[in-house]
Amino acid sequence: MEREVNQSLARDFGLSADEYAKVLDILGRTPSLTELGVFSVMWSEHCSYKSSRVWLRQLPTKAPWVVHGPGENAGVVDIGHGLVAVFKMESHNHPSFIEPYQGAATGVGGILRDVFTMGARPIANLNALRFGNPALPVTRRIVDGVVRGIGGYGNCVGVPTVGGEVNFHPAYDGNPLVNAMTVGVAPRERIFLSAAAGVGNPVVYVGSKTGRDGIHGATMASAEFGSDAEEKRPTVQVGDPFTEKLLIEACLELMATDAIVAIQDMGAAGLTSSSVEMAGKGGVGIELDLDRVPQRETGMTAYEMMLSESQERMLMVLRPDREETARAIFAKWELDFAVIGHLTDSGRIVVRHRGQVEADIPLAPLAEQAPLYHRPTAETPKQPILNAARIEDRYGLGRALERLVACPDLCSRAWIWDQYDALVGGQTIRRPGTADAAVVKVEGAPIALALTTDCTPRYCAADPEEGGKQAVAEAWRNLCAVGARPLALTDNLNFGNPEKPEVMGQFAASIRGMAAACEALSFPVVSGNVSLYNETNGRPILPTPAIGGLGVLEDASRSVGIALRPWLDLVLVGATRGWLGQSLWLREIAGREEGAPPPVDLQAERAAGEFVRAQIEAGAVRACHDVSDGGLLVAIAEMAMAGGVGARLFTGPRDVPQHAFWFGEDQGRYVLAVGDAPELIRAAERSGVPAMRIGTSGGRDLTLPDGGTLPIARLREAHERFFNEWIGA
Amino acid sequence: MKAGIVTFPGINRERDMAIALEAVCGKKPRMIWHTETDLSGLDLVVLPGGFSYGDYLRCGAMAAQSPVMGAVRQHAARGGYVLGVCNGFQILVEAGMLPGALLRNATLRFISADCHLRVERTDTVFARHYQRGQVFRAPMAHGDGNYFADPATLDRLEGENLVAFRYATQSGEITEAANRNGSARNIAGIYSENLRVLGLMPHPEDLVDPLMGGTDGKPLFEGLAVALPACS
């Protein structure tokens, strides 16, 4: 029996009393169950961005090379040679907690569709993952499931997973973050958009059949979890990467013809959001006949079909004279193809099922009167700046280093990336763990793309504005560190419950910091995703504005990695004050999580990055690594481990305590391995960038300035221990 | 050499293979859809890697029943050359064109990592540009590459010298640690009795360009290009 539609049901569907009143006002009557479903998902946080929209407007989104910024399925930037890069990052946090494998797998599938919907062949996947305390058994289960899910989907669909990041923190115990990013490449003149056009044109459904899976997933993703999270498993979708692979090939084959007027994937809120958004953007009406929707189950109602989040489905508007061309292509790939409706001039969405009109909603008010909230914000209190000289070092450099490279946040991620196919496609120049950003060749052009994901949530928690700035700066820095020119970024803003002023304050401050960095670095936001309500039992996650950065190398053969080579000079670029606040040394060695995080000087950041990139382009740099988590000594150890080559390090400057010099996390810094340090340092002086020689490479040991010696083999063993012992081979 | 690459639904390394073949032959290989049945005029038929039919059934089991496989059998019976890599190797085994089976990796996880292969014989068109005992690097990317056959079959393969490559250390030792997927006797690739059908799990086609980190896989394709007639 269908439940009676009233305010109580609307509340169960996630609509507030005010929002429900607005629905009544728009329709001038009580909605049907299907209509209530449509309003509730379109006005969910996930689909409407009702809490975040007012802030997102602050982000810079334009640059001469930006072809399409936020608002399309993915961002599009010009990469020259008549080509564009199409990319976006999206979260699948809630589903991945409920059902880690399928949650992560369908996260990959969804972001892939956002990219190939626009006509781009996906060439790379990345991900940004945050998990809870490794000491909890549930964390192990979630990590294992998420990693298997990402691999299971990405490997099968044949898109290389080339990079990503992983952090652990107890704040993610009940709410892991799974942010997946896809990058594709398309000819600039062949980009497909979602705005429907042409009254009478057929609306075509392709891909998998519709089932009852994922109904109301978007609403589930817009609420916090209580202890009943496990009961929400039926709202998680199940992925079918094989069908996705067929869908990619069939869509790209069809896109080579002139058959498509508009196309959009059925992601969150499935048939509802795709049909409403396509018709709404095009300013037309749409009629759907649900009897024609390919169905996996029998007896499905209009409500269930409109809200199903079954995966691997697309909605297209075709030129009527090309319907048969399209049908033949989908028949070849053995995928469902059904004309389920047509465009009208009514400005309404009309849904019919078994001879009944199940929904009839005017599209303009559905979009224009969508709720928009200026929620109250509370500033995060500033933390004191710690004085490094007053923080005693009881550990010494060598012991601290050995411990740091082994800690979960810094240890080798080989256990993870060994489960991801990083090479399929044959274009991967820099694989995971070998460079600060993945580098992937663009077929048919001499260029390569550099790709990275970055965020330091502990900085964001301590100071959301500086943290937001730092996340953008670090992504920009990682692109410079391989020799790429950073072009644009996609963001995935993961926060807690926006109805709490302190969470909304974190959000607002993070955006402020991000916007400042985007502006200063000419690094605009072209796509993104907001994930709120990341809380379980009232405990929010650390604010996590994950950044996915994209850059271009004009000469694909000019990229550099982090692997140290023998008989080179090590040069530190950028200024070091010895900033220990919120550093991993402070947390892992001194046992304290406190202090203001390192600030980012955006002018210095830009100068250092441009200097490093110019030096790489000039061929002066043999290896390069940015200094981030763990500080300078960890960066050098990572270079040594990657190359299997040791180094002898000099004593740091006298005005900075040694432990703060080697483990401080001051921003805007790089370690360069070069053949001619004096020449490089002179060039740096000319550019106004601080640079100093800090050591030489060679041998099999890391010789520390305090006289200690660590064999690279021993460091590697420590580095690789965590995952192998934690989850096992 | 006229080469063709068979594409089954779900195959995903056909493009990598086409790049490798074009690099040595200077011309694009023919792409063959799995419903085609005419392979005449081809010297070499390649079954590339990927996830045919999603590997939802046993890996390669569905593809082995495809219409094209009858033609691949006839091609082999005519003395044509066949190369199956990864999922292609699994398909050849499922089609009965090579003995044994490929089980789930001993680690029970997908393995994507470089391995080292020792060349066991060089008097074949596939291995003629390697030295006997030479070790070369090749990426592997599979969940089911654990080669299995009964002891009699393994003895026969070894007795008839049909093992093409074994997982080895960088210096050529056959050790358990070098054998990450747990294959019987470290077997990474095997030949048919007439040495014209080769199946192997790792991907030499992904290491043919110094830009991508090495050219260890290139001799395999160069050997084919030189050995097979009508190469242009």
C-alpha cells in the first residue's frame, strides 16, 4: 500500500516543513508519492547544494584555458593540440561506510560516467581516502573493502588508477571518505553537454536495466548516520563494471556521429535528476512513459523507477533521424536501448505509468525555488603558534625518522596501489609512488597530464582557512614538482552537519582559504562536489576539502620523479622557519596534536613553484620532491627509498632548532637533486627564491647531520611494515 | 606481418597491444570484433588482456565460446601464430588451445606490479630476440594468474620444453618470492606443441617505450615482426 502523502511523510523523505509548504505552493495541491519523491531528492543537500551554494560562489572558476567551469557534468580545460581535459572528483562516503566494496566501486563508476558523458575517453582515475583509527578492526574491514572495490571496478573497466592519497584519523571512525576522480581527454570541438533541445526529440534510455537498488540514495547521503547505519544497506547500489565498459565504448562510438543532442548520466537520484536537469537546462518540457523503461524487476512503481539509483545508465536526447544509427550501436554492444519519452514545450515534467499521470511538475519552480540556506557560522578558534625551541626533542633525528616513515600516515602505500592497475592504456609515464603527481601521456599529442589529489585535514581542523589554502597550494605544488604547468582543479568538500554553526564555519573558512589560493596561483575550480552530514552519532569528521589538481607538460618526456640518483647535490628550495604546529613529528614523536598549522605564503609559493618548473623544463633537475607531511627529512628519505640511493646531509642553519628544521612542515618547499648546485642557487637568487644546499647523494645509507646513519634497506623495511602486518599479504 | 587483435566485450588492453604492434610493424593491426569469423590473411592473431564478460564467470570461459574462437582454432591449425596475454592466455586455456588452468592468485588479491621473467627457450618466433636465460621486466595486472596443471601435464610441458617464461628474481633465480601469484613451477607463459601459440600472464606490450619506463617487452614484438613474412 502506498503511504498517504502528508507532512509527516515529507519529513521522512528529508523535506522540512517549510520545504513541504513550498511544494504545496508550487503544485497548488498535494503531491503524489512520485512527485514528493522527485521534490525530496532534487531538494536534498546532495542534489541542490542548498547549504553550500552561497559559499561556493566565492571560488574563482575562470581562466583563459577554462572551457567549461562548474555546472556541467565535469570541468573542461584546454590542453592545446585541439584537445581538452575533462575531469571531476566526487564522493561516495556514506555508501562506502555501509558497504565498503560496492560503495567504493560505484563511486568510481559514477565519476567515470560524469566524464565520458561529455565525450571524453577516461584516461586516468585517482582517489582520496580517509579512514578511521587503524587500531579498530572495523577500519581494517573498511580499508580492505574500499581498496578492493576501487580496484575491482577500475581494473575491470580498463582505466588506470594512477594516484591518490590515504590518511587515518579517529575522526573518520564512523565515516570514512571515499573521493574518486576521473580524468578524460576529448577533442575540443566534440564536447557533449546536458541541455536538452528540440521539441519532439526522442528521450532515450541506454545501459543497464532499472532495479530497486539505491532508492533514495541521495537522501541517505544527505543525512548523518546513527547506529542504524547498517540497516541502510539497501540504499547502496551495486556496480557492474563490465556494463560500464560497454557503455563507455558504445557512447564514444555514438559520439563520433552527429546523433546526440544532449546526454547525461543517471547518477544520484537517477532518472529524476537526469530528466529534470536536462529539460530544465534546455528550458523545455519532458514527458516520460515509464512502461518503456527497461526493468530488472517486476511490479516496480513509478516512485521506485524515478528514484532508483541503479548504476550504468544514461539518458540522451537524440536527433529523430539518427535513432536507428544509435539503436544499432547499442545493439552491437548488447546494451538496452529504449525511447522512453520526448521533449515538449510545456516546461513541465510529466511522468506516465500504466496509463496514469504519476507526476506533473513545472520545471522552472522546481529549480528556481529550490531551497537556499544562509546557515549560521561559527569561527574555529585560532590555535597558538608553537615555539619550536620550547619543544624538546628527546628522540634524535634517526629514531624519529625511522618511526615517522613507518607510521600509518606516511608509510608505503604499495599494498594499496599494487591492487590497482596503473598501466592499462599504455600511457602511464609516472606510476604511483614514483613522483609527486601521476603523469599520463596524451595519445596523439606530445604532451602529458599531471594529476594529484591533496588535502591535510589536521591543518583544516586547526585552521580551516589556512587548511583550505594549503590543500590548493599543495596540489599546485605537486604538479610543479613533476614539471607540469598547473591548469585547474576539482574539489570534493567533505564536512559534517551544516546545521551546526561550527561545521558551517569550517566550510565557509575553507572556501575562503581555497579561493585565496586559487586566485593567487591562477588555479581555478572547474568542477566539484560537496558532501555534508559526514557525522556518525553526532561526531563530525575533520573538515576535508580534498583537491584534485590537473596540470600539463608540453613535453611529455620532461617530467621528473622523486627517485634519488647517486652523486648529485640536494638543494632545498623555499624558506624554513621550523614550523612544528600540527606536524606529524609533533603528533607521532611528541604525542601532541596542537598548535596553529603552517601558514602558506601564496606569493612565495608561486615564486618557488614557477622557479622549480622552469628548472625542470631547462633540464637542470634530476629528481624533485615537495616537502609536505613529515617535513624535510621524511621527504629526503622518501627520495632515497624510491631510488635506492643514500645521501649525506649537512647541518641545518643555526637559527632553527635541528628537529624543527628537519621535521617542520613549513609550506612552499621542494627538495631538488641537481648536478650543479651553485648554478641552481644563483638562479634561485635571481628569482628571489630561497635555496640552500643541504646534502649530497650516493651510497646505500642516509647519513644524518647529528652523525647517525640509517641504511636505506632498513628505512624501506620500516616503511613497508604497516600494511603488510596490518592486513597481511 | 599482418596482425589482428580480437576484441571481446570487456577486453581493455587491445589499445596497448595495438600500440606495441604498430611500433614494430609501422602499421595498425586489424581490430577483430568477437563475432567475426574470417581471419584469412593474418599471420598473427592476438587475444589481448582485459576482463572479457567482466570475468563474472570463470575468467575467459565466456569468450572461449565466442564465434571468433572457431576461426582462431582454424588459424592455429593452419599453422598461424597466436599470442594470448593475460585474459587472452586465460581464454586460450578455456578454449583448450593450451593446457592447464589459471586460478585465483595465491595472495587472493589483484596484483599490479612489475615482475621479472626468465626466458626459457629462444628458438621460437616470440622469443628469438631474447637470449636464453635472459631476464626481462614485465608488468603484471591480474587477479587470476596462478598457473595450475596436474603434475603429469607439468612434467610433459617441461619435458617437451614448452615453458616459455618463468617468474624469476632480477638475477634469474627461480624463487618462491619471485612467484607472487603462486604459479606451478613459476610458470608465467607456455607454448603449444608446435610453438606457434603462446600464452602468458604479464604484459610485455606495456613496456615498449622508454617514456613509459622501459623497453623490456619490445624484443618480443620485434622478433615477431622480423620472423613473420610480409612484414612491412
